[in-house]
Amino acid sequence: MSPIKNDLFLRACRRERTERTPIWMMRQAGRYLPEYREVRKNSDFITMCKTPELAAEVTVQPVDLIGVDAAILFSDILVIPMAMGMDLQMIESKGPVFPKPIRNEADAKELKKVDVQKDLKYVLDAIEVTKKALDNRVPLIGFSGAPWTLLTYMVEGKGSKNFAEVKKLIYNNPKLAHELLDQISDVVIDYLNAKIEAGCNAVQIFDTWGGILSQSEFFEFSHHYITKIIAGLKRTDEPVIVFAKGVFYKLKRVISCGCDVLGLDWTMDIGRVRTRVGDRVALQGNLDPSVLYADKKIIAEKALSVMQSYGEGTGHIFNLGHGILPDVPPENAKFLVDFIKEASYDLHR
Amino acid sequence: MSPIKNDLFLRACRRERTERTPIWMMRQAGRYLPEYREVRKNSDFITMCKTPELAAEVTVQPVDLIGVDAAILFSDILVIPMAMGMDLQMIESKGPVFPKPIRNEADAKELKKVDVQKDLKYVLDAIEVTKKALDNRVPLIGFSGAPWTLLTYMVEGKGSKNFAEVKKLIYNNPKLAHELLDQISDVVIDYLNAKIEAGCNAVQIFDTWGGILSQSEFFEFSHHYITKIIAGLKRTDEPVIVFAKGVFYKLKRVISCGCDVLGLDWTMDIGRVRTRVGDRVALQGNLDPSVLYADKKIIAEKALSVMQSYGEGTGHIFNLGHGILPDVPPENAKFLVDFIKEASYDLHR
């Protein structure tokens, strides 16, 4: 395989020297781009995930249009529950819904064993098409939901405010919760290994709902399985990023999962986190995504403040503290990327 | 005024010796109680807030039915924007909506100066009726939203996922944001002073949306005004509780607002927080509200774990880490209260 031309992102993940701070944005292949909406107009979201050419097309868009330093394969964390046999319906205004959520042993027995090479072949095919289109310009990131976050969706069945069903499960039937989490973890391991084998240069594990748990429950029901997954990965030098939104505590224990990069949401003080764990992992983040609603002067000011908080030297991958919002002006996203590229040189002398 | 018979809550707020840990629950006058739903059946939510007899009735219910150690006056944080002239509509399934939100200087000019004794007389009357009904059995807590949380509702106009409008305001027009926050703070000062004068034995400031801000923005747009409010209170010995959901950082600076009690959501480690600031303030919290969905054995286990994390001695007011959920079984709430009353004696020898 020929080398990646712009490998700033990978070097920063490994805390190797870089000339400037690399930047990409969570959900960068998304609705804020008119070019994305153009593709989406003719295909529903799941069809886009399942059609390698479409997934590849929107994956590459932000590289071409916004100039990010890494691509992240367009997909959805819910492809795993789908591969496990759950019927996913996209209901306009309600978002993704599983009409038959998993609530008890009988429901759990209905879940299928997953053969990633077969059941998720469309993802691996999308990686192949994307790699060709990227032509080694920038690295390609593959991702998966963390088992806890996947379980939350599988048990709730739809968006939730209080997460009553999944909480009932962990309180009243922790045995089943752990069995399901273990089963999901095995699928995630196969899935991420297949992604790496297919050409992904890094992987990110999203734990969107880690922060709804108390601290001890997070370590028991989420962190334990993230650790298991990372231990199960077969990789050469592909970095692993863990982003657990709302998990602000016991960061040394958090990074003991074996991640190379810790993703931070915008409520974290990235400078303080660096002081605590920056000698062991790189940090990714953490501008409030809503800053992209602001005037350019403010975007520059707030972005600079994140960079200065991190401070000099490598190990910082600039990103938003959560996914880019669907209604921000694309020119603001482009402005942010250009600004980071220019303004970060001073911090890497 | 004759003394409060059960003043455990007040003593714990002041970190004076208590025989056991006091307990009350945020939103304890609420929908989980069939007796509350009975009252609510005949009156909409705003009418309940505005009718002193109804507000008093549901305020006293959890004292009689659940046995909590403090009552909190049934009301809504949005009575302040209403008093400022904003039209509030309760739309079923959407919650409270301000059809004319505040977005610019012209909108802000429409806001009225508030005369608490006149415009919010119904709250003060409700306190009078409630005090009579309580007959000094337990203390009565009065509350207000924090200016930041009130501003969020006033600017968004309705429930929001990304808080785009209020974020645009603080980024693009911080001057107007600060003017509004200052104006709201003045109303909150008058409002809480009137509540104390009318007989409230403690006040709680709820900053439900403090946690959507980055750390520096929290101190600039929220904490600054909470501090101003507490400095403006005329009180004898009424404790002030500050509950800022999602604010997990710089706790010494957080409590420099002058609060007597810091409320904690369930993602906090109450024992660690005590180590850091427990010599200066009492702590309130912090059981995950969804634990009340669980079997009684688990409720006892998780509640004990919160108490043990806090440890021995006074200064802990047991509470949930957020409001009680509308669909928990009332018998579970009663079980929790009974359990805390019994199990906490050992920690207060």
C-alpha cells in the first residue's frame, strides 16, 4: 500500500511531531453540505449506508469541499443491530426506530449471529470504493458505536429522554444486560477488524450514551466492553479513538481501555485533561459545535482558545465536541478548517 | 414564628449535627403521584401554579404521602418570564412554548419591569396557604430558575436539542445577552426575597441548562449572575441551594457564588466532591432518578451506595440527581424515603 500523502492526523494520534494541528469534524459527511443533501434527496439514509458508491461519495465530499485532514466512512452505528437481525425503520421527524426492541431473554434469543464479511459486506465494499476515491490523500477512519450505546438503542427502540428501559434492564436484569453487551462486543470486534483489514487507517468508538450512567455503572456496563474490544483488535499501527460523551471523570481509568486518542466533548477543559493524561494519549476535540453558528471572528476566537488551552506540541487532533449540526453554514465549517490549518503552525515550531 | 418541628433538612444545609440524613426529591410534587394527577385533571398546569389553594395542596402531598423532610413550593421556573410579559402556552406533547421568543433588542424592549408583590402575588399567596397547611411540620423550600436557564427558555421559545438560538445570542450579541441576564437577575433577587419574606425557609436556584455551556462560558453567562443573586438576598438564616446540572468542574469556583448547599446530578461522585468542597458547603443528591424504576432491593443498594460514598457525619441532604420521573411507582418513592430514614442513622452516631 502506498503511503498516505497527508498523514498529519495519524502522526498526531501517535503523538509524533507534526507541522500543524490536524482537523476533522464528527458527522462531517452530513446534512450541512448541500452536496450531501443532493445525494440524500434520491436515497433514504439506510440506502445510502448500504450503497458503497453513495457512501463513498459523501465520505469524500468534506475532503474535497472543506479540506479536512481525515475522512470518516459514512455509515451509521445502527448497522450492527441491523446485522443482528433487528428491523430498523427511519420515521421522518422521529428518527430511527426499532419496532421490536430487546427487552427480555426471549427478545435476545431472536438476535442472529453476525458474519461481518457477509452481513456487513456493504460497509467493506464502501471502504474499497472510498479508498480508491481518496487515492491516499488523507487517512480513512472507520467507526463503531460502543456496545453500551448500541444496547441503549436496541433496548429503547427509539430516541429517549430518560432511558427508562435500558436502565430497568441494567438494574433488574444485569445478567442479561451483560450477556447482550458481550455479544455486541464480539460483533464490534469482528466489524472493526474487518474495517481495518479493508483499509481503514484508524478507528473511532463512539459512546454517545456513556454519560447517562453513574460513574460506577459506566465502568461496569460500558468501559469494560470498550476495553474488551480494543484488546480484540488486530492492527498494525492503526490508532483507536474513544469518544465517550459526558464522561468527564477518572480519566486515567478511562484511557486504561487502551485507546490511543481520547475524544472530548466541549464541556471539558482540554488543557487540564492534557495535564492529567496527555503524556499517555492524544486528545481530540473539543469546540462547541454551535460555535459554527457564530460570526467568523468568533469562530476564530473560540477555536484559538481551544488550541491555546491544549498548548504547544503534538497530540492534539482538532475536532468539534460533538457532531457538526445540520444547519450550520458550510462556509463556516470551511472557515474553521482553514483557520486551524493556518493558526496552528505557531504551536508546532 | 414557631419553630419547625422536623428541621433536619435545615440543620444538614448548615452542616449542623443531625440524627439521620434528611431527604426530599426534586419534582416531588408531581405527576408520579395519583393524588397530584387527580388535581391536575381539573386544572391545567399554569392554573395550578396561579391558584394558591391548588399549589399548596400538591406541595403538601409528598409530605403527607411520601414522608419527605422538606416541602418545595409547587410552581414553575417560567413564572418569571410570564411576569416579564411573555405569553406562555402549554402545548400538549410539546411542553411549554413562548410563541414570541426574545431574539434581538426590539424583542427585549417588550419585556416589562416586574413588581413581584403584584405580578407574582399568586406565588406569595401560595406560600401563605402552604405554610398554614404544613403547620411547621417541615421546612418549605422556594425556588427559581437561574438567569441562564431562564434566558435559554426565553430565547429558544421551546424545548431545544442544540440550543442554537441562545448560543447564537451569546456568541454574536453578548452585550444583549448580558443585559438580559442582568435584568432577569434583578427579578430573581426580588422574587426570592419575597419568597423568603413570605415564609420560605430555604431557596434553591435551578440551573438546568448550565451544563450546555463550555466552562468559561458557564462562569461568564451563568455563574456570574447566580453570584449576583445570592449577594442580593436578604435572609436571616435561610440556606441557598444551587443545582447546576452537568456542571462538574472547578467546584471551588462554583461554590464561590455563596451557596450553602451544592446540588449534584447522578454523574458526580459525591464522596470525591465532599473531599474537595465538603468543608465549605453541604451537598445535596444524587441518586439516578431512574433507579426508582428498579426493584426495591436495588433501590436500597444504590441509595446506600450514595450515602456511603458521602460517608459519616452531617452535611448530606439526600435527593435524586434530577427530578423524579413521572412514571415511577409512588410506592418506590415511599420506599426510598423510608429506607434513607432508617439506614442513615448509622452514619450519624
